[in-house]
Amino acid sequence: MPRQHRARPQFQVIADVRTHCLGSDHRAASGTCSSLMECHQDVLARSPFSNVETAR
């Protein structure tokens, strides 16, 4: 049985965005993503988030 969170507005916003973007049928998967063909660095490199600056 899933753990129940106290009613917090941010959880409802997250749920609404997830439903809007992924649809109401979306369910979280179980297990790990060890069989992915690409690493996350490659995915980010070709995304709009590829230009990352580090402040020091």
C-alpha cells in the first residue's frame, strides 16, 4: 500500500502536472533503469539543458 502524505498543496500541483504531461494512465515503474542504451549525460547534451554554467 502506498505511503500517504499529509495534504500539501505542492503534491497536488505535481500530480496535476504529471497527469497533464503523461496522461492519467501513467504509473511509476518498479526496478532500475540499468538496461538504458544511453547515459544521462548524452541525453542532456542534446537537450535544451546542455549549456550548464557553474558558479564558483
